[in-house]
Amino acid sequence: MTGEGGSSMFYMVAIFLVAYVVGMGIYLAVEKVRKRRRNKENG
């Protein structure tokens, strides 16, 4: 890494990865809730 450019690029990638992981976690949690609701409705 050289100077400011390299570190700012690293932060961009780090923020993107964190946002991706958080988004996937929320998505999977919502899918689990939807499946549970469907199972309850079906009996």
C-alpha cells in the first residue's frame, strides 16, 4: 500500500464487504421468518 490512495481503496473494499455480510445476514433472517410463517399457515 502506498500513501493515501491505497488506504482509501482498502477502506472502500472493507466497507463493501461489511455491507455485503450484513445484507446477507438480514436477507437470510427474513427468509427464515417467511418459511416459519408459511409452515404455520399450512399447519
